[in-house]
Amino acid sequence: MRVCVQGLSVWGPGLSGWPQSARVLRREEAWQHEDLQLPPARCLPANERRRSGMLTRLALALAEEACTQAGLRPEEARGVFACSNGDGTVVDAILSAITTEGGEVSPTQFHNSVHNAPAGYWTIGHKTQVPAVALGCFDWSFTQGLLKAAAECVVENTPTLLVVYDLPIPGPIGKVRVTEYPFGCAFVLQPRLGLEGICVLDISYDPTASGYDNIAHPELLDLSHLNPAGAGLVLLEKIAHQTAEQVRLPCQPGTLSVAVQPC
């Protein structure tokens, strides 16, 4: 499958949007570990903004930047929202509530606990009825999300927004499912290769292959391994360098091979 990347976004510790993140990935700017500072979710009405949690705000910041960079209205793109952990903070709060006297769970907390909550907030905020899929594929959520988004883009012949994001989980669950850093990335994929864009991705999937590539930036290696969405950093690094490259990503089962060709 071949798709054109027309918009990108990256948010994480010391990474604040695609232009600054691209400079870090090219090592033109030193990476400094700083707390994640997200812009407000302006697409949401005030009430919905108050109800939304950090995970939703991360997903919306990614989606907004990628669409803005692509010059694409949200209602023009199908959505693929991929997240491994879901909203661990909300789930931990609910589990704490039901194991204490009274056991009362906030309806808002329950609403935010479902896996497709960020996708729902996105469609509510932009009043769009374009399909938006929510995926959860454990450590392979980025790669499976990319495969799903590229397939939708090509088969449906329509722009497709891929948003991949995860946060650390507090409480007892976080001791079992360890995620060290907050991180997310987003891609706007176009089926028409002649459009002005960032790069073209040639994607192939082999369910029997093994092996994958690591990010070359030594300071971002932990981030790429200790957040499921961070698996996308190795591909983003290749895109940032604006040279023809090929990268292998683990896809369980198998490997996803992505050839990057700058536009």
C-alpha cells in the first residue's frame, strides 16, 4: 500500500508539536526531559472540556495539529484512534471507588473509561459523523493502527487520520502494565500520491517475518520502548531526516516494513 503523509503531530516529554520534535529527531535541537504541556482542547464545548481527561486532551492535541498541518477539515477524514492502555487514571479511580465503602462511581468517570472516549470527544467537538475506529492492540497498537489507517485510506480512497497515544497508569495496574512516559503521535494519510505532502509511505506486511529497527537517537530510546505509542518514533525519525529510508516495525505476528520517500 502507498499513501502520502500530509500532516504530522508529536507530543511527549520535551516534544511539543511536529516542527520542534522534528528538530529534536534530527539532533538539531537537544532533547530535554520536560513535563508534557498540552494546549487546551478548544474544539470542545466548555462542559465537555471539563469532563475530558488528560488522555483525551492528548489525543485531541495530536489530531488537531495533524489536520491543521494538512489543511484538512476534521469532517473530511476517517479516524483511527489507537491506544494500548486506555485511560488508566480513570480505571484506577473507578477500581478504587468500588473497593471502598459506598462504592459510588461517577457517571463522568464511567463515560471516560470506555476505550473509544477520545474518538467520541473528537467527533462531538467537530460535529462530524465520519467513521472513527478505536483500536487497542497492546504493544503493537502503533503498528496495527498504521496498518488499519493505511488500508482504510487506500480501500476507501479517502483521507484518514491516525492518532496513537498512551499515558502511564497509576495504582496497582501500573505496576503490572508499566508505561514510563506520556507520548502520542498523529498522521494524516492521503490516498492521492501527487498531492503536496511530507513524504510517501510504501507499506507492506509480512506475518512470518521477524526483527525490527530501533530509533537511532540514543536519548529517545527509552521513550520508544516504554510507551506503546513510542514505537512510532523510529518511523518519525526517518521522516524527520527527509531522506529515502526503510524501517521495520514489529506487528505481532510478523513485521510491517515501511519505505519512506520524501515528497
